[in-house]
Amino acid sequence: MAKFVRPTIDTKFYIDFSWWQQKGQNLRAFLQSNACPDCQRLAEDTQDQTFDWINPETGEVHEIDVLWHIIHTHCKHDPNFLDSRIPLTSAVFRIFILNDNTPLSPVELHEQIRKKSPELILKTIGGRQIYKGIKPFVPAV
């Protein structure tokens, strides 16, 4: 097991897609639960369709459900997509969908989730427990 290094409010986070596979979790089901009704209807025709997503920081290629792309392109125009009533971890996950999973710090996440402080965001996503694959970004060396 890797040594735990306590992140700070300046530590960048991202969604680790391999976490979903390692944990046997269904990313598509979770994406569907975060999609608006229009995207859910569009997704009905995209069962088992994937595309290659390239991490802009590392160049690493991941095969991602096309539903990710549908949400990314459609829901970013929906002002209710980041509704203040959704749980913080869901809001963070949705921000990573909207920004194409570009690593962001709790300070940067706070700029988009005004209702929570950078410290609370860090406390929520920066512990040993990983939620929804959101974890500290470690650049490749």
C-alpha cells in the first residue's frame, strides 16, 4: 500500500478511472444517476459505447463510457447541474465531468462550488477514504 501523504488545499485532485474498475464499481450507473433527464434519454441509445479519453496532464489513455461525453457536452449548459442541494462529493464529481477531469485543487473547486469552503472540500475528498474515484493527482515522473 502506498504511503498516505496528507493533501493541502492546493493539492490537485481528479477522478481516477482505474479506481472504478479496481473496486468493481459501475461508472455508467453512477453517470446515469448524475445525468439530467435529457442526457438519460440520449444515453439509452449508447449502451456499451465507449471512447478513448486522454488525460491532458499525463497523456494516459482511458476507455470511457460515451455517457461521460454526453453529460460533459450537454449538462454544462444546465444551470441546475451544480444545484446547491446535491451532496458535496457529487458536486465535485460533476465539476470534473464538466472540466474534462482536469486536476483541480480544493481552492479551484471552491470557485465553482461557492457553498463550501476549500477547507471543507479538502476534508471531504482529501482523507484516506476515496469517494467516487476522486483522489490526489500524482504527476507521472
